Amino acid sequence: MNITVYLGANEGNDPSLRKAVRELGTWIGESGNRLVYGGSKSGLMGEIAESVLQAGGEVTGVEPQFFIDMEYQYDAITELIVTKDMTERKTKMIELGDVFIAFPGGTGTLEEIAEVMSKVSLKHLEAPCILYNLNGYYDSLKALLSHMTELGLSSPERQEGIYFARDLSEIRKIIENQRSNATITPPENTHGIGNQLG
């Protein structure tokens, strides 16, 4: 299974980010899944790719030509797909993915996962869209989605397939339930919107 992960080329100033992203990458590698990501060697992007490779997994990077020209690519990954621009990159990463995870990141990460969320809500994409809500990072986005529903601008049905997971164990549960086509029930210690975890 291809797991597309969106995350930043910066490492951030919270050590828990690096620890959590390497834990995620190690699990992807050890579980026999393949990482699809933005192809960079920098920051959190480089950390997740390295951890997948060290765990024996395969990594596909998708990087626009102008980043290659700036030598941002991670040369050690299994496969590098070069696109003409950012739009083509986003399309390819969606095309390749079976599961989509947004790790804490910046505006680029937000843009990328927003497109996935939209496609999931329109039922144009049948894949779980997971916001890795590490230390409450995506709490504000979760509140916004709830507010959209309160104002009648969205609905629980439109937000089906969008999940908030607080840790790797919740991410694994979402993916395992998706694989078995079971109804996803939030654990007792989580508070979700509709079928959202976290």
C-alpha cells in the first residue's frame, strides 16, 4: 500500500516532531508499505524518508523540476518522479496514494491536504484522509470543520473519510479498519466529529 505523507521541509523547533515523524516512517517501512512524499532531503521530509529506508521500506519522492535544480532532492530514495511544477506534483502524489496523512507542516502541507479533503468530501477519492493531530496541532482545523457544519456550509456526510489522529496507534487503527471495510468507531478516549478520531 502506498501511504502519501505531506509534511514540511523544515524540522521545526519542537523535538517531538522529529521523534514522531521517524516513528511513523519506521512503521511504514517495517509494515511493508511504501512512502510517497515530496522528495526532499531537508527537514521533516528528509527524516521520514530516511527512517522508512532504514526500516527496509521503499520510498517514492515526487519533486518539481525547480526543486531538483536547487538540489533539494534526496538521492538515496527508491524512486524519484520529477514533475514540471507544483500542480503536477500534487496530482501525482494523489494518483499514487492509497492513504493520505498530513503531518504537522506549513502552508504547503495545508494546501496539499486541503485538496485531498475536498476530493474525499466529493467522493472523488475513496481513501482515508488523516490529519496527524500531534499535540493538538490541527485542533483549530478540526474546530473549523465543525463550525462549517454548524453554519450549514458542510455536513457530517461531506466530512466522512476525514480523520484526526493523535498518535501512530490511531493512524494504524484507521488504516486497518479501512482495509477491512469495517465501520470506524472512535476509541473511548478520543473526541471526534462524526467519524473523525482524535
